[in-house]
Amino acid sequence: MSDRRACCIPFCNRTSKPAPGQWICGKHWILADKALRSLYSRARRRFESGRYPNPEKQLRRGARLWQRILDQVLTRAVAA
């Protein structure tokens, strides 16, 4: 069995290096709205910097944005 992780879009055969969590390949990541991707990236950078006053709030915001992106990408990938 491979230690690599697969793209979380069903029937996508792309993989990446082993790491925790879900992953969306570049082919599918581009299907998400640019504004959503930007908001998610900003939330992730703020959380990782450790300078945000309330990291739990930033983590919840990032999780909500990730779920919105995942839903949008799944919908668009199935429709295509």
C-alpha cells in the first residue's frame, strides 16, 4: 500500500507526499472561486503565523472556508 495521499475528489488519480489532512490537486483547486481561495489562504497564513489574537476562531474560519471550497470543487468536478 502506498503512503501517498490521494486528491479528495472521487475518481481523481493524483497523489501527493504523505501528510495529515485532506488535499485537493491543482487540477481541481483551480475550479474553486479565486476569492474563496484567497480568503482561505489568508486565514491559513494568519493561523500559521501565531500572531492572531484568537487562534481558535481563525481555525474555525479556515475549516468553514475549506468546506465551502471542497463543496464547490466537488460540484464543479462532477458537472464537468
